[in-house]
Amino acid sequence: MPSIRVSVRFFAQHREQVGASEREFDLPPGATVRELLERMRDTESGRVLPDRPTVAVNLEYAPLDRALESGDEVALIPNVAGG
Amino acid sequence: MTGDGVIRVGVSSRPLAPDEILDSVTSEGDGAVLLFTGTVRNHNRDRPVVTLTYEAYRDMAEAELERIASEALERFDVSRVAAVHRTGSLQPGEASVAIAIAAPHRDACYEASRYMIEELKGRLPIWKRETYADGSSRWLGGERPPELEAESHPGPDA
């Protein structure tokens, strides 16, 4: 079964801790954001994940049960501090 | 008024021009125009701040700012909304955000402006790092964006 590939973007303290602004992950078709985060926890990028991460998919906040598609841009959003 | 509102938003590394942002919403049909600017403070809890560096997830910040502006147009009797957030390294006194609202009457301007700044602070994917006089720096704690419920409505592909 072909897998899907998504990119994950990191910002601010997450970007500094990962040492990269973006990583790619291969997942089984139909994988959710939650499954992506579980996959990430097995990699060195996973150490920046908080217990309850906030995530955006394709420029919009998304729930953990959101199903991903190949080419989706996922972003790990640290607590925000605009203004 | 809903439906014919005008929105102009942006996230930019260039210095903000609040008077231009104010002009961009002004029209003869509105009796009230309100400008809010947030500026960099030279201290945080008694610690002198020399630089505030803003990092943005720019594409999403612009999309979220547009969503917030649309909400303001729906909720309040306002006709034009403009909001711009700055990124990069700012000195104390520089404007980091500007919000301009035009409406037929003043009450809606104040309400919409307050709504925009509070939502923006809690939702825009923007982060700031303070640098102090001794050269040390740190990312500010910030706010946790609103919790999303599990998707109960059909998504675009459902």
C-alpha cells in the first residue's frame, strides 16, 4: 500500500531545538495528526513535542483526529505571543 | 452591513505605517475611524529590553488574521477593517501591530478593535524573543491557542 508524505514545520524554540525548520514524514494512508505525532515521538524531532501539542494543517488550526493527505503542510505551533 | 465589508491584512518585515493603515479604511460613509497600535516596551517586569524579535509563520498568520477580520465584520456593525503585524527585530517604541477600523458609529469601532487585538494575541502564529541589556535573550511564554474539538463537521474532502 503506498504511503503518504507530509512536511512538518517548526518555529521559534521548536525550530531551534530541532535544528531545522522542516522535516518530512512518511505515513500510512489515512493517518491522522495524532498518528503523525506518535511517529514523531520516535524520532529526534519528537523531543520538542509538548504533552498536548497544538497543530495546524495547511495554514489552519486542526484537531488531532484530522486525517492527513500526501503533500499536507503540518505545523507544530508553540504557544503564541503576537501583538 | 455584513457582506460588503472591506478587509486588508498583512504580516510584514517592513516598518509599519499606521497613518497609511488608517487612511486605507477611511471613507465618507463612515462617521468613526479608530486606530490601535501596539508598540515595543523598553522593559518587561523591571528588566530593560533592548530588542524584541518577532518570528511568524507568515502564510498562516496572514490567513488567520483574515479569518479574525472576517469575524469582526460579521459580529460588529463595521464597514472596513485593516490589520498589519510586523516581524523581525524591533526597538522599543516601534509599532509591532496596527489595527484600523471604520464604522458608521463609534461603539462598533471600539468593540471590533478590542475583539481584533485579543483574538490576534491568542491565535496568530507569531512568537517573540526578548533581548536584554546584558545580551541575554529568551522566547516569551505566550498563550496556548484555542483548543479544537474533534472534527464533528465534514471537512472539505468528506
